[in-house]
Amino acid sequence: MATFLKNINMVARSATQFREEQLSKVCDLKGYQAKYILNVCSNPGISQDALAKLMFVNKSNVARQIAALEESGYVERRQGEDKRVSLVFPTDKATAIIPVIHDINAKWREVITEGFTEEEKSVLLSLTDRLYGNAVKYMEEQID
């Protein structure tokens, strides 16, 4: 099983590097920042705490990345009704880059599933959906 987990980790790291290489051709985003943009655009007005839970990262990482994205003009933070809460909203610059990120992610899927049959892709999706579901269940139990 250790090799299995190592493989998943290496695919994830490679995906980040691929996104970074592709994004560097068209904008100033880093590969790992694409996930933040996708999540903020899908959840405008999300709190930084909720974003941390959604992405399974710690709050300090979210604060750092949101600050960097705000400085680059991709997001803006606004105070919530509770003045201690920062809400994150995408800017037009973030919204405009979404199709590019989706295209890059589609290219990556093609790269890593090269030589797979449609049936194998379907099985892979089903199995990874189950893995993700188990991970979400675990993380939710940790929060409770």
C-alpha cells in the first residue's frame, strides 16, 4: 500500500508542476494557486476558515495564499458581518482565468490517462471518487 500512496502523491505533485508550467505561459499564477481560484470562484464570499476546511489545508496556508492572490488582483477580501471573519470574493481577473485552468486540467487528465481505455478511465474515476469520499468522511470526523 505504501507504493500506492506514493504514486498518488507523485501524481498530485506532478499535476501542480504541470499547472505551473502551463499557467506561466499565460499569467502570473502558481500551479498550487489554481485550486484556490477554482474554489473561490465556485464559492464567492466564502470565509477563509471554510476555504481551509474545503481544501483540507490549515488556516495559515489559506491566509498566506489569499493574501498573495489579493496582491495579484485575483481575489478581494471583505469583512463579514462578524468583523473577525474575512470573506473572499473572486475578481474579474480570477473569473477570466477559470476557462484556462479548466483547459490545463483537461490536458493533464489526457497526459496521465494516455493509453487507458474508456472503461479503465471510468473505473479509475469510480475508485478515486470512493477514495475522495473516504478522505472527506475522515476529515469531517476530525472536525467534529
